[in-house]
Amino acid sequence: MGCAPSIHVSHSGVIYCRDSEESNSPHQTTTISQGTTTLHGLFVKTDAADSIPSVLAYQSQQPPPSAGPRRKERRESGGASARSRTPHCCSVEADTQTSSSSAKASAAEVQVGSMRLTQYPIQVLLIFAKEDNQSNGFWWACDRAGYRCNVAWTLESALECFLDKHQEIIVIDHRNSKYFDAEDICRSIRATELSEHTVILAVVPRTSADQEETSVLPLLDAGFDRQFMENSSVTACYNELVQIERGEVRSQFKLRACNAVFTALDHCQEAVEITSEDHVIQYVNPAFERMMGYCKGELIGKELTELPKSDKNSADLLDNINTFIKKGKEWQGVYYARRKSGDSIQQHVKITPVVGQGGKIRHFVSLKRLHCTNENSKQLSKSHHEDKCTGDNSQSESGSYTCKNRRKDSVDVKSITSQSSDAPSFQTRRYSSMARIHSMTIEAPITKVINIINAAQENSPITVAEALDRVLEILRTTELYSPQLGTKDEDPHTSDLVGGLMNDGLRRLSGNEYVFSKNTNLSHTHLPVPNTINDVPPCIAQLLDNEESWDFNIFELEAVTNKRPLVYLGLKVFARFGVSEFLNCSEATLRAWLQVIEANYHSSNSYHNSTHAADVLHATAFFLGKERVKGSLDHLDEVAALIAATIHDVDHPGRTNSFLCNAGSELAVLYNDTAVLESHHTALAFQLTIKDSKYNIFKNIDRNRYRTLRQVIIDMVLATEMTKHFEHVNKFVNSINKPMASEESSPHNEGSNTECTTNIKNFPDNQTLIKRMMIKCADVANPCRPLELCIEWAGRISEEYFAQTDEEKRQGLPVVMPVFDRNTCSIPKSQISFIDYFITDMFDAWDAFAHLPVLMQHLANNYKHWKTLDDLKCKSLRLPSENNN
């Protein structure tokens, strides 16, 4: 025959033919008809030519049996065109074939984080030099899987098809290089930006059993992702394609969504910084570059420690930040950062740990917003023209960092005062209290209040200015939350009690010393200590069955354990909260530790003994079981709280801090008369713990976790010191109770109350307040116990105070609490004063947070009991009728 026409379909949908002197196509017959174009042996799909059907018959020599009906259906789509062919009269050179699968493939939804994506049917490009059983196998596999498939026979047509369709999977014939170089084709495709998320599969020849398998490295170096051993079975091809879809393709699809996220970050007005778990900078957005004056290239890949730090931050700020984020908690606050120019700017920073594979923290995301101050604005304005890397956009977008006062915490107190600082009257102001303090590098809320008052004074009448002077003098004191006591004539019981408990102990007589002896007897009784919690004697085990109840009788446990209730209750409570598992220590180590701690409580004390420690441990465990408390703290906080309760009064001498300071005791000298006993309890507890490996419960935890745990324990034990009682309570009320009540009652926050409440509770500083409040309430919960227990505790604490007063008189020391004279003291009146002054407000606040109706009911009943005794002028603990019974 002579020349044969060559048929091509352009992107515009135009079908044209050209003469060819020689055709290598295996297809021998082509018929082109108006309206229903059929290229024998080809699938042709064009986007512009609607008259060309998207599915045309694809003639394969050996269609698989399973595809028989479909093949017949597709052949029939050729209609008369197929029947009118003229064998051997012409040939067709075609570059591509296209099909739309007859399977119903619908779009699928894929969730990536909080994004919901739509994934359309997979597109596959087959690149083969000629049609054979292998190309047919992949073709029909695509048909079965519901994929859209294209076939290309040359490098040029393959590239053209890929740039047009962007297929997710490409299969390249790599069995021989007679027709084309498969690796060159792969490299050419990889050279395009679109191939970043494409999976390329190499079809390699099957090796014989005695032939050594070749390395896949050359294929990987060429850009292939996988290799497929030659197998024309449709099922084998189908399995391979489906595995690629479920694996690489789906993963690549999710990765493509990251482009949208990064685009959003690039246009975000807040500065964003992403670091690795080791604090290596991995990403900063343009807003961050503008704020800090750096280019991305100067930051990415560097550790945060390599960048210059501002010296305006407090020394422990970075430790505080690391403590929170290493625990997986979000930290937010004000932080000073140093720009490239050397200027320090103040930022509102929120650092969020991102948990990744294996449940570990993999990244830290920092959002930084400029703290609106005149100083910051001037520094940024001054530095914009010096920045080399932000280009022309820096000035136009610098307005993002000017003070807009869009948020409540963006009010600039410094700017308020500076606006009127140039007034002529300011230079002649006569009041020394008008000295400005807003130059402090760390601006506490009270500092902001003082700055506002300073500003108000400048334009106020003289009488108002003088009144504000008095306000400033009060605000500049350190004890803002501590009430001032009335005279002793008003209520001697309250004044003595409060003075004795809250006095810092500076009323000393020189030359007097009080040194108490430590309890070195490690064995109180002959009662055997259980090897495990399951070996507890039946009488004790029966009592412990009720330990989760608030009405649990600790004195019965004291009796059956021969004054060793702490070990037994500790084993039960610690097992319930998984303390051994958290500390990674054995139950034997924990048991030995409890023995050592209990042995260092003084059984000779009527009140501050191991029974009191067990009682505080029981109350703490009860509080930890309440939903709101449980939802505010993590496992480390729970373990720390239980340990703090156990050790909070270890080696207590049965005397108050004021007594020790007045007596010039060794401990008072050691701790500078400040939180003497509380400091001693924590220090001794840690000394005892690490002294011997047999009872070192911290020996198996890593250093960072130990440090965090230790700090929480110390903070909680120090919170039991009474001189800061009102400070802790008032902070709790103002930081937690009031905001929660406001959020819960606000009509504008319906439906979001739970989230708002959670945010209030989970703020790091508020979590600290919750833990302090919890152990404080547990420490003085006696008035909230059932009446019988309340009366017993009242008698015990009174006896201990009586003994102290007796000793003070013997040694000629100042009598700290004269009202506690065993000959004249009214125990009911002292209990009423204690409840009125310390207990009621604190437990009202704690009940509002933790919801404790049973405690509040006991408190009301007990208060009524003491009032009845007081009205009867009784000094005893019970009514006469009760004593007779």
C-alpha cells in the first residue's frame, strides 16, 4: 500500500490527519465519522470537542475474562464504524488513548486535621511503547477500580498528557529500552513542578528463580517511587494500584492541602513561628519577618537558643514556659523579644505544643502579637526602613502592628500616662508619690492600676490628688490581700487565733532557743506492715473499703493500725490513682517510702501527727475525684498533690512558726523566719526520699519530670503556710470563681459556657491556684467533717495550743495565743472564730468551684453545734446531755 493517514487530536478538539510514509502502529483500521468519532483501537477524550464521545472502543487482543462483558459493550460503542473498517488498507499513528471508566466512581471526603477535603476519582497515566498484555492488565485494572486512565506511547505525548491531566499515578514500562528510555521519561516528568505529589511506578521484567534480584536504587535515583514485577494479571495490577491509592496517593493528597494552610499562614496578620520538638525553627511567616526584622533564610534551621535574647525578661520566665509546653500544655503571656536591630519589643505570645506520631510532642506553634505600647510602635517605625528582606511591602503592611485596641488586653496604660506627661503642671507637682513606676520591665496588673491612677492625678483637683496619694500608698504595699486585724478588745479569740497563725514570728526574745528533737523511732508498733495492698489485715481492709467516702472515720483507722494509718491509707489511695505506675517504682519502694515518712511524724503530738497527714491525704484524694478538679489537672498534678498531702507536716514539732521564731530555733535561723515549718517539711521529705534507693520513689523518672513534680509539691506545701491565706483565697475567687460565674451567667455565651469555663480552669496560673486551694482546704477541713470527727479534731488542736502556751510561760517567751490557756479557754468560741475568719469564705469559694454539698452541710451543722455550746457558756466540747449519754 501507499501512504497511510496519521490521525491526531489537538487540545482544541480539532481532529486532523496527515500523510505518513510509514506507520509503526499495531492498529490497522481507522474510521472517522461525523458526530461519533471512532478511532479503531484508541480511546480519545478532548475537553473542547463535545461531539467526540469520551469513551470509545479499546481493542485489546486478549481481554481478561472478567472484563468480557465490558469489552463487548465498549466494542459495540464503535457501531458501524468498527464494522466498516477495511483491513490492511491504512494504519494509524496515535500518541495517546483515553478512557472514562464505566465503573461509578464518585468523589470521596477526606479529613485532614480540621479540614474536610473532596478527593475526586484517581487518574492514571500508562506509558508503554506498544500495546501488550501488561498494558491491557493495567488498563482493565483501572476500569475495575473506577480510575480514569490514559495511555501514552511516546515521551512527548506522555508529558503533554500529564501537564494537561495531572495524573496521581503514572505507570512506565521499564522492561526494555528498545522503544524508549523509561528512566529518561521519569526524569522528564519529575522535572515538572506538578510531579511533586505524583507516584511513579516502574514495570520491570520478571527475574528467574536463579537470577539475583537487582537493586532498586537506580530506579529511586531516577525518580521512581515503586517497582512492579511484570505480571499481566488484572488482579495483580488492580492490587498494586489500590495499594498505591490507599498509601502514597492518599498521603500525597493530604499533603497537597498543606499548600492552602501555608497560604493562609503567609497572609495571616499575626506572626507565626513553628519549631521542632528540639526548638529548631522550621517556619516563619512574612508577618514574623516584618515584626522581628529577619529574613526566613536567617532563621529557618537555627535553634531558638542561637538567637539573641532580650534581657528584660525575668530570669525564671523561660523555665516557666518550658515547664508548661514540655507537659503538653499551652502557654500564653507577655514576653520580650529582641529584633535583628537590637531593639526589645513586648509581645503577647501563645505557644501551643503539637502532638504527633507516637503521642509525643513533635512541633511547637507560636503565635505572636505586638503588645501595643508607644515604645514598640516607635521601634518598629524606626526599624522598617532598615529591614533588608521585607521589600516594599514592609511599610504598607506595618500598620498591622500599630495599636488598634481591638482587644481588651491591648489597652496601653503607658500611652495614657505619657499623653499628659508634657503638661506644665507635671514639672511642679509637689507629691513624692507621683514618681512614675511604669518603666518597670515586667508590668504586673497592679502596676497598670497604679499607672492609671498616676494619669488621673495629673488633671485632678488637689483634694482628689491627695486622696489618690493615699490609695497609691496602700497599693504599693506587698500584702494587698491580707486584711488588717481589729483591736483585741473587739474579739480577743479571733485576734489571738489569727495573730498566732498568721504572724511572721518576729516577736523574739534574744537568748532563748527552742530546738525540738526529731522522731527517730522508725517503728511505732508491732503491727506487721503488709507486703502488698492485698496483704492488709481484714479489719483494716474492711475500714479502707469506705475510704472514698467523705464520712470516712480516720480515727478508727488510727486505732486499728496502732497510730500508723498513713502507710495503710497511702497504699490504698496511691494504688487507686496509679502513683507507682506514674513514678515507675515498685509497690515495695512506695511502701518503704510511706513507712519512712510516717516514722518522721511525731506520735507524741496530739494534732500534728501521722493521723492528721492521713486525714489531709484522704481529703485531697476526695477532692481529686470531683469532676471539675479532675478536669483541671493532669496525672502529674494528681501525683504531686497526693505526695504533698502525705509530707505536708512531716517532723512537725507541735509548735507554730511564731513560737519557733520567738525561741530562736535552728530552723527559724535556717529559713530566716519565713515559712519555717513549711520549708522544713518539704526539704526533709526530699532528703529522706533520696537518702536510700530502697525508698526513693523518684529514682526511675527522668530529670525534667522530677523537676516539674518537685516544684509542684513544694508550691503546694508552702501554700499551707497561713500568712498568705487571704492572698491565696482572694486570688482564687478573683481569678477563677468570678470569671466562671460571669461566663456561666452571661446570656451572650449560651452554648459555649463549657468551653469558656474550661479555658478559665486550664490557664496555667489558675491551675496553680486550684492546687493551692485544694491542699489548703484539705489541711483545715476539720470543721467540714461529720460532727463526731470535728469535735475530736477540735480537742486535739486545742490541746496542742495549750501545750505551746504552757511552754511559752515556762521559758519566758512571748505568749503567741494567750486565749489558748487551758484554764480559761473556751473551745467553742475559738472554733467559731476559726470558722468565721478562715473557713467559711474559703470553703464557699472551693464549693463554688468543686461542688461539695456534703461538706457545706457538715460545716453548717458543726457551726450550729459550736454556737449552741457558746450560748450555754460551755468550755467543754459537747453539750451536757451528750456527755451524759
